[in-house]
Amino acid sequence: LDQLVSCQFTLVEEIPGFEWTNPPANNFIDELVYEKLRQLQYAPSELCTDDEFLRRVYLDVLGALPTLAEQEAFRANQSPDRRAQLIDELLARPEHAQFWALKWGDLLKLQKSEVAESGVYKFHRWLVDAFARNMPFDEFARQLLTAQGSTYDNPAANFVRALDESTEAAETTAQVFLGSRIQCAKCHNHPFENWTQDNFYGLTAFFNRMSRKPGMRVEEEVIYEGREGEVVQPRTGQVMKPWLPGGAALDEHAL
């Protein structure tokens, strides 16, 4: 029940003759990956070939393969940092914003059944613009999670519109922004993760006052913060305060 705490252990077998090759790190992500690989005694992969790089970077950034002309132009570039140049060029292309807006649309419930046809158009254009402007991720999350007002005038509010109940909002938010499924903690403390019922309903408390009403235009909704909407932990009967990972209980307006 509530008397267990889960812990994960990684047991590494000593590999005879293992030597770390000290590969160069291009950024802090490389440093973190190399630190873990060294701990697990995995030698990092060799640098991929130009053809492999070309295929991967086009699929990752644009969702499409390079044309023959683009392949030939890359091979003709003799600059030592031609890979970095190509990455910058692809990130600046409009296909990048459109491709990643489509991927994030799946995560954010961008569906006609959830936000109506007008909401799909408005929300999709907002996502495309966010990626085209390289909106920082913290601002991206903040605008989605705190959006209020008309779903026409503030398209980010369609994220809240797509979440019919506060428990669904907590579950979706945890999965999208925390990378964790917390549904198990709705009925009992999670048996394999450090999520309790208090955590679940504390996170739910952030969304329980998010209300909606019809707007003046066709398919428009207005998202606003209601004056009521306490969340009660069903097992203990305790009124929950908004909670974030790390155990901090926050005022309802702190986010």
C-alpha cells in the first residue's frame, strides 16, 4: 500500500581489457551520454559515414529523405564543419516547423474530435509558429499549461480544451512533460515508481479549477480559472494542495 518505496539498481559486470577512448564531446548532452557509457563500460559507436548522416539528419529534422541534388551538394562541400552547416540549414527550413508541429500535435491531442475543426487549424498554426521561432521549451510548456481565454485568440488554450477532466489533464501532463505514466497512482500508490495517491491528486489540483464555456463564435470555447474546485484524496478524505515533483506543495496561482 503506502509503505513501500521503489529503488532501481544497475549492476555492472567488470569487462576485462575495457578502455575508455575519450571521444570528443560537442555539447553537454554528449558529456552526460559519455559519462553513462563509461560507467556501463560501453564503447561509443564510431562516427557514422556521410551517407548515413545525411539520411538520418533529413529524416530527424524534416521527416523526408534528401533529394539527389541535395546529396550531391553536401558531398561537394569540402568544409570541415559541413555537417553542422547542414543542420543549421535544415532547422531554418519551413518543413522543420511543419514536421515537428505534426509530431507534437499527436502528443497534445490535436484532433477534431477533441478541439473541433477550427481548433485543429488554430492550434496547428500555433505549433508551427512556435517551432519556426525556436520558442524555448520552458516558454512552450508554460504557454500550454497556463493558457486561458478564447481558443480562437489564444490557440494554446486548445491543449486544456482537449482535456475533459482534471485527472486526464494530470495524466497527460505527466506523460508529455515529465515522461512518466502516473495512472496507477489514481487508485493506489504506484508499485514500481515513486508516485503516491497524494502525488496524483496533488498534481490534479492544478487543473481542477480550469473551467470552460462557449464563446461567441462558432466552435469557440473560453478557458478560465473557476473560483471553486477542491480536490479530495479519495482514500484519506484530505483536501489536496497543488503539488509538483520534488514534494513541494504550491499555491494555486504559483504556476
